[in-house]
Amino acid sequence: MTRTAPLPLEKLPHAPGRLPILGDLASVDRVRPTQHELALSRSLGPIFGRKILSSHVIVVAGAALATEACDETYWARCLAGPGEVLRGIVPTGLFTAKSRDPLWGKAHRILSPGFTQASMRTYHQAMTTVADDLEAAWDHAPGGRIDVHASMTAATLEVIARAGFGKPFGLLGAAPAQAVEAQWFVDALARILRWASDQTNDLPVVGAIRTRLQAPRMRRDIGAARAYVQGLITERRASGRTDAEDLLGLMLTSLDPETGEALPDNNIADQVLTFLVAGHETTAALLEAALYYLAADPVLQQRLRAGIEARGGWGYDEVAGMRDIRNLLHEVLRLHPPVPGLFRVAREDRVLGGYRIPKGHAVFLLSLAAQRDPLVWGEDADRFDPDRFEATRRRSYPDAWFKPFGSGPRACIGMAFALHEATLLLARILHSYFLALPVGAAARDVGGGLRLYERGSLRPEPFELIARRR
């Protein structure tokens, strides 16, 4: 049997209209780059190239190839794109630190106990107070019209602040004086995320000019955000609390079991800022997309309510057992992963999809495409169907690639936290309200899916829903 020699990267399929020197500049979509790559994958196949000037990105869109590139023996995690820009802001955070940085291992070992089931039971109480305040805020919304983006941003930040740091931000109306400072912090985070995304997707020359013009504002925002986080740490130290009931307590009081050392304050600040930025942004995006699908489907709402009421309570075990809502969340994560892809780097020369990948070269696994691959998810892979994740049906997709929280040892440490938080908030909302989209809102759908914007994460464009008390 004759073995075909691997092809060089120059032979990768690419978008039509590639130009000498400029490459694929004419086909760039800087507003919705990963959604554009999803569209390209439909014609270019499971692996293709994107070339802008001297930058050459290998995009992996097929589930089988993405699975292959997640093999830790031959491939490693690589931080690039907006994540690499964020590393300049929080260089030693759990998400942004390099794997070989000793501080990453130290922080991971100290924080891991904070995500056990025992810890989750403690956080559940704080999450419940957020659900209470969210309902109170929705009850006072004029005409029941809910700004979903603002509401989920506030709720997810409150969950992290209360469960992770023992300090309400007041964003849901409980502490208006406190909320002013916190809201400024929230706005600064949004600008920083947008800036990080623009840094990656901007056009040459124009992008450099834009970056220079924005630099003074970004320095102020970054400085103010770090000062706010340092204030949280200073306030906790001054309180005299020595318990480790939450994530901040763990970082301030625990020693690394391997080295016997504590985390330095600058690393604690990086971790707090990482949890606030990454933790709220991705979970808010998940909740917003889930609420859109629910508001558009009264039958699905009623079915989920029946499951909620069958659980018979709001304790940790009851919420953890709400499988129908968890299936809904997984289907939203499959179709609209808040982190639309991840970079992997070859540990040695590899062949992927018939192409030679040199050692040290990175590939971009486009989750947005690989999690919709019809070869493993079926011909209706683009259709929203939460029942895919029922235990019996899930076994029908043995080769499916589903990595919304990353892969390997650098996968998101907060996965269980985010899913429990989202399950509780959605269940409380469904139990208390009938949801509907305003008249004409269905026009937001494009090609059967949500309209999404990108700022490092993939998040629904702001929309409203109508919430009517049951």
C-alpha cells in the first residue's frame, strides 16, 4: 500500500481571493471572525489556512482532527489571540499563565479544593441569595421588560463576588451606593475585553493606529481594575477573617501542599481579576443564549418547569439533579460556545489531516465548527435540540467533540461552578416567570441561530425579553 507524503502548509485550502503579500486580507471579518471561519469551514473542509501578511493560522474545524490535536502526548495548550493580549494584563492568572510558570501550578493546587463538591455546597447558599435579588429586580422591571445582557452580567458578577470573595457588589439593587463603584469596574472590564479582541482582529496599519489612540484609556482602565481588585484583597485582610470558606480565603490562608509556600499578593490579584473577567463573561453568555431559546419556546419552558417542580426543593442536591436544564445548557454550549476555540501547539513534527505541522507550530481548534460537525453530530447538527444530551442519545455520538471548557490539564477549573450557577439561576427564573420575546424579536434570528458578537468571547447581541410572574 502506497503511503501519501504529507503536504506542506502552503497547500492548505484557503478562502477565495488570496492576494500576494496581503494574503486573505480581503476576506477578513474583524467583527465576527470565528463565525466567519465557521462559514468558511462549510466549503473549505475540516482543516484550512488563514494567511494575513506573514501570519499564517491553521484552522481545524473537523471533530476528528480536533480530537487528535487534543492528545496531550503530541500537542500542548497554547495561548494566542485575545488570551495572549490578556496575559499582558493578568500575566499569572490560572487562564493566562504559562504552564511552565511555577505560579500556575502553585495556584492550581491551592485553588483546587475550592471547586470540590463540599465547596460547591457552600457556594450554593451565596448563589441562592443572587437568585433572590435577581427575582426582586425582575419584579420591578417596567412592563416586565428585561435587558437580558445587563441582567445576566450583574447576576454572574454577583455570584462570583459573593461566592468567591464574600462581598456583594450591589449590582442587583441591594446596595446602590456600593454598586456605583462596581458598575464602573464592570464597564472597564467590558472595554478591556473589547480592546483585547480588537488587538487580535484589527487590520494591519489601521489596527496599529487604533491601538495607539486607545492606549491611554486602556492604561487607565487596567490600572483602575487592578486597583479595585487590590481593594477587595486589602479589605479582606483588614476584616481579620482567617477562614477559607471561599476562593479569596483559600488564596490568603492556604499554603501550596507541594512547596509549602503561600501565593504572593500580585498573583492573588491576578487570580481575582481572572475569575471576575473570565468567570462572569462566559457564564453570562451561556445564560443569555439559553434564555433566548427558552423565551422563544413556551412548550420547552413548560417541560422544564415540570422537571423543576418534580425535584421538590431548592437545595444543592435538588438543583444538581435538574438534568433537563443541564441538557439545555450543554446544547447551548455546543452550538454557541462562549470560548469559540482553543489553540494547540505541536510538541514535535506532526501530520494532521494530511498536512505537515512543524514542531512548535500552533493550530486553532474552532469549537464553533467542530461541535457542529455533521459527521459525528448528524445531519441536523446545526439544529437546537437539548435532548441530544439525554444519556441514551448521547451514546449515539461516540466520536463527538465537545470541549466548551477547554481540554487537558488547562481545562477550566470553574466548570462545575459555572454549570451549577447557571442551572440554579435558570431554574429559579423558569419557576417564577413565563418568558416571551417582544413582538418582532424573532427577526433577530439569522439562519436559525442567535446573532452573536465577539470580544474574545462569543456572546449574544443585547436583547430584551418579557418576564411575567406566574
